Amino acid sequence: MTDRRGLSSTQQQAIEQTETWGAHNYLPLPVVIESGQGAWLTDIDGNRYLDFLSAYSAVNFGHCHPVLTQAAADQLQKVTITSRAVFSATYGPFIQALAELCGKEMVLPMNTGVEAVESAIKLARKWGYETKGVEERHANIIVMANNFHGRTTTVISFSNDETARRNFGPFTPGFRTVPYGDIHAIADEIDANTVAVLVEPIQGEAGVIVPPKRFLPALRELCTERNVLFIADEIQSGLGRTGTTFACDHSGVVPDLYVLGKALGGGIMPVSAVVGNRDILGLLHPGQHGSTFGGNPLAAAVGLAAIELLRTGELQRRSAELGEHLHTRLRGLIGHGVDAVRGKGLWAGVDIDPYLGSARSICYRLLARGVIAKDTHTKTIRLAPPLVIERDELDQAIDALVDALAEARAEKA
Ligand SMILES: *Cc1c(COP(=O)(O)O)cnc(C)c1O
């Protein structure tokens, strides 16, 4: 690892320990974080960074949000895990608030995002067999090319990222892939055994890809017409990230199932859920599906506090307004080291001109300027600051990007 910032020996040691003892399933930026507050992270030497990754949108509310840490601290004094073998005092309020936020009737809580995706797949299949009348073991689900829905064996079965799949087979059958945003391809793939279409309303890991304007409304119509469930994976796009509570809201579209995670845990712990109506979630009966930790008292307390932060619409408004500013400034960089800018609200995919180097090399330059941002694929930087970020902090990070691009250009000249 190039030590371009002159890493302290304390940071070097921490990195070495991580590399020695941990499986190398990530390629972290060379910085060792000790604490965080709002949009800021501090490393173990006391250097501060603006966080433009937000733990892949798990930290939409900012680091250590006082309301959320208080909710967690209060619950830590009471009870943390009970399992669902008994009722708990925080579970009911959490799931009611979440159902109401989604305008739906029922919630199935899980922990990580991929578990919620798995749960939605199981629900869709069950609905297909028991309600739609699909022939047993023949259900199929339509998914999008370049999707990211997590890392379990079933979920990577319908990924087309070879790095995520190689040597992990055999894979789970029952999925059909179509190009993202191609409504005609979906219509062609739907047959009598199709139970669901699973989409990210904006593809996150693929590079913050926004589908054509008419896509989601057309998909809603198609799914209703053909009696197929519309499952929206809003794990990364939901809960305020794009300037609305859900990315689907931009198109005025309501899916049959919302799949939520990441920010639902308030940046404190893993909390995920599938949210939908009784006609689907009501199909689950005791013993058919579950999770020891799903909906535990601590998760429910933190999840409820997170939902309450979203209820006023203040964070969504911030994301929309500041996002407007972010995108205006980023678009100004097109032709000046940036090839394309996509996204909505405080969420942007920025394609770097390959002549200046990889997206990762620009992320290193950003790190040296006190901004933490992450590349996805070789040419895209994803920008997703906590929604509590201030306008001058946003400008500070964009200035750092301008500067980083100028430096890269100067080194080429
Ligand atoms: C992160 C993510 C997942 C997986 O969530 P984990 O908590 O990492 O399992 C699924 N879908 C989308 C769209 C995501 O961004």
C-alpha cells in the first residue's frame, strides 16, 4: 500500500494487524477511524475527514446522532435481546411506525439487508404458490442486470458480477435477468410462473444508475396487470437518501414490498425489514420463517428512533435541497475531469475521466484532502454524505474534488 500521506506508525500498525488477521474481503482506504460525529470521522491520530460514504448509506442520520445514541443507551439499561419467543415492549411501536412510514399493513423484521432480500424472495414464492396458483417449485423472479442485493448464495445466484460469484456455485435457480430499466424485456420474460420483479429504484453499487423516467411507473402498471409482485430493494436508496422517504416516491410509485435496511438501524446496528400488506406478509405462519435477532428490543428501540427522525420530512428536505446544490456543482465539472454525473438528492455517481486515472486514485487524493469517498467499479466515485451535513461542509468536499482533479491533471501534463 502506498503511503502517500505519510501514515503514522500507529495507523500502519492497525492496518497491518487488520491485513494479518482478517480475511481480505475488502480493500479499505488507508485510514484508521476512531470516532465520528455528524458528517465527520476522526482517525486515531486526530485527523478529521468528511464522510462522503456514510457506510454505504447506513449512516444517513450522521455518526452518533444524539437522539439515536440516547435511544440505544436507554434501551441498553432495560433489555436488549429477548428473541421472538415472547413479546417485547419496543417491538410493537417499531413495526407500527415502520408500517405507517411505508403506508403498508405489516412488517417482517430481519437484521442485515441481504436477509431482508432473502425474506422477500421467500414471501414472493409463497405468495406465488398459495395465492397466485403457480405450479409447485416452478416460481421465477425477474431481476435486473448489474443488480446488487447482497452476498448470500441465493442472492449471488442472480448477480452478474463475476467477482462476487466465481467458485461459489452451485447456484439457486428461479431467476431471470433483464437489462435494467428495460420494461419491454421484463414484459417478455413474465410468464404464468413469474411471482415477482425485484428492482433497485436507483442502482447503488452499479454506480448510482437512475432508470429512465417512465420505467418505475410502467413497471408498476405491468406488475399489476400481470399479477406479479413489485419488490423494491430500497436498502440503499430509501430512508431519505434521495430527497424523498423512498426513491420510488420520485415516480409516485408504491411497490408491493419494500425491502429496507442500512439506515433503518440508525447507523448503530443492523436492522432490516420487509414491509407490505397483509395479503402477502399474512401468509407467514409460526415456524415458517424467522431470525433469532430480528426485531430484538434494542434494534426496535433504535429503529423506532430512526423512523421518528424521518417523520418530520426535515432530513428528506435537506437531502433534496442540498442534493440540488451538489448536483449543480458536480455537473459543472463535466468536461473538467468528470465524464458524467448521476443520482438524486445527496447521492451521486461521478464518472472520472479515465485519462486522469482510476476512480480509486481520485479517492486517495480526496483522502489526502480530508474527504472519505469510495469508488465503485473502476471509473465511478460514489458520493453519499450523511443527510445532516451542512452546506459549507458539502462545498468543502466538492472543493476538495475540484482540487484533486486539478492535481491529477497537472501530473499528466
Ligand atoms: C447493501 C445492500 C444490500 C445488502 O445489505 P447488507 O446489510 O450488506 O446485507 C442489499 N441491497 C442493496 C440495494 C444494498 O445497497
